[in-house]
Amino acid sequence: MVFDNLTEIESLSLEEKKSSLNPKNKFKIEANLHRSNMMLNPLNLKHLNRLDSLDCDAVTLNLEDAIAPSRKEEALVNIAFFLSYLQATQSEIIIRINPLNSGGLKEVEFLKNFTFNAIRISKVKSEKEIDEVLALLDEEKNVHISLETKEAFQNLSRWRARSRFNRANLGILDLLAELKLPQSLLKINNPSIEYILSKFLIDAKSIGVEPVSFMYQKYKDLATFRELCMWESSLGFKSKACMGPSQAAVANEIFAPSLAEKERAEAIKSAFETNKQESIHGFMHEKYGFIDEPIYKDALNTLNISI
């Protein structure tokens, strides 16, 4: 817990919270795999108080559509307040801002000096918006996007690769509304949904951006959520947006490489690098068959090692 007791914190006014903000507070973020990306409402102080102990690989503090306009400032200050006192966390911290022309730029200006991993821009339509936010952030912070508009869906693969623009999150309900397609299509193995997922994944990968699959709103229906994760894993996804810790636990399980996959990847990596020293780039392995550079690169991907 960030605070042992929330009673006093809950009694603070907005101005009292503002007066005790400390953007110089630095803490270690021990994030490794990215399988689960859990959305969190910053109006809920009990949820914010667990930022140091969440069982998810990334947590997204949401300032956008789940927050009423009259309470957006409160949510913003709550985020800054807890970042002022957080000592450590095992989850990446991402802040989902509003569209840049609807307060998002002001939110970045307010938060930019605090410790977090990335800003996630909502309702992106052009790559210019990415550059605007990158220009405001220091070199240690990244930019993510919510892909929710038809413009982003159509043009993502044409956008220029940027080293600190490294993740895209599919907002499928907003995208379906933009495309004037009914949400009733949102079923496993529906051809239209499979096309949207596949195009999004390949377009993101083609410019070096990690694609994160959409959030499933029925958070109590874990059976369907598990089926979705397994289907998306078969398509090539490695991570999923989650609503609550139960979904995060399923995503962590489904998207983690199995022990057998890890052992295979480690063996291939070791064998290829040993043979490469002898200028041998293609050879037969007694257990895993023919190994060459594409097989080696796949092993590195499994081990989450950059090529």
C-alpha cells in the first residue's frame, strides 16, 4: 500500500492535495514482460493506493472517457498526488490522457515532471499528435496511443517509426462506432473482427510498435475472456487490456511463454550463437531440427530480446 491508512487522504481537499505534490519523487519501476495492461480509475483512491502491489505488468491511469468532465481535474490531481508518494512498483505506469484538443496537452504539462513510464494519447488521428507529446516529455518517457479512429486504423502502417513511440492499444468499441459497425460483431472468430485485429497487429509491428488487444467489458465473464486471450494469442498478440485483477491473472497466464517454449528458445539461441562463431549460419539440431537465422530471431522474440 502507498499509504497505511487512507482516512486522512480521503479528507483532503483538492487544494490541499495540490499543495503537497512532489514531482521530484523518484521510484523504481521493475517492469519486465508486458502481458496484462490493467485500466484503473484515478477517482478510486483505494485502487490508487495499490499501485505498489498490483499483479499486472502495466497499469493505465485513465483520465479519459470514464471520467466525467466535472471531475477530470480531481482525477488528474489524484494521479499526481499518489505519484508524489509512491516508493516502488512492479507495474509500468501509463497515463491515458484526453485527446490533445480536449485538455490532453494541459494534462501532459501538469504531469510531465512526475515519475511514470508513458503517456497514452486518446482518439489519435495523425502522427503529428505523437510528436507534440514527445516534445513535451523527457527522454526516459514513451508515448503510446489508443487506436480508436478510422484515420489511425487506415494510416498506422504509414506512420514514421519513432524510438519512444512503442505501443498502440486497440479501442475496438470506439473504432466500431467510427466505422458504423455494430458491437454485436464482437465475437470470437467473427471475420470482420479477425480482420480488424490482424490488420492492427501487422500494421503496428511493421513500424516497430507493440500492439495491445482490446478490453473486454464483461469483467465477470472470465471464461469468454480466456477464450479471447487464447484466440488473440493464436493471431500473434502478446498482451491485452484488462479490467481488474482477475482478467490480468488470465492474461498473464495465456500470454506468458510456456516453459517448453523458453527451453526451446534458449537452446536455439545458444546453438546458433555457438555455430555463428565458426561462420555457420545454418545447421541441424538433434532436438529442434534445422536452425538458421530466421529461427534464431524467432527464439529471441520468444525470450523478449531485441534483435
